[in-house]
Amino acid sequence: MSAITISTGTMPGAMTGTAAGAGTAATRLRLTARGRRVLLSLAALPAVVALSAAMISGGSALATRADGAPAGSFDTVTVQAGDSLWAIAERVAPAADPRDVVAAFSRLNGLEAGLVSAGQQLAIPAEYAD
């Protein structure tokens, strides 16, 4: 037969209320290179999803002549060699602020960089047309 005894003392090597013992060091978490890549990928995933959704949904907001303005709401002008949006804005609407006119040109024509080339047809908003 065997007997079970319950003791209120501590056993050697047993954990006490402090750390795992006076001489035992705490265990550190160590990540391998693969673990760091996985953790970085998981952390970047929400940003990638949000950016993808913004790119997909923002594509329909581009200006086009087919879906943009009604037919009678703009006039067109052909860009000559050496012309800039600023020069065209001053020529088309001399009384208006050229910055506002250039912004209207850019919105209507979908110009992101504000660059035009000779021979290009630019739509001019009706408020600035002759």
C-alpha cells in the first residue's frame, strides 16, 4: 500500500510567489527570420487590403468625355506648340484668375500632371468659353 501525504512546506525546485526561482532566468521569445516575415506580413495585410480597395473603387472617378459633362457644357481648343495650361487659361479667360481656370481644365480633361502636348484637344468649361 502507498500513502499520500500533504505537506505545507515547499519542495526544492518548486515555483514560489516570485519568479521561477532565484537562479532561473525568464524565457525570452525569439523569432526566426521566417517568423519575422510572417509577423510583418500579417501586420501589413490591413494596409494592403485598404490600398487595394481604394485603387479599385477610385478607378471609376476618372474624367471621361463619354460619361463626364453634357455635350453643350464645354468647348474645345487645340494646343499649339509651346502652349501651356497657364497660357491657354490667360488667352481663354483673361478676366479670371488663371489658377482657377487651370484647375477647371485639369478637372474636366483628367490631367493629373498638368502637362499638355501640341495637337492635343482640350475641353474648355462653358463658363470660360467665348
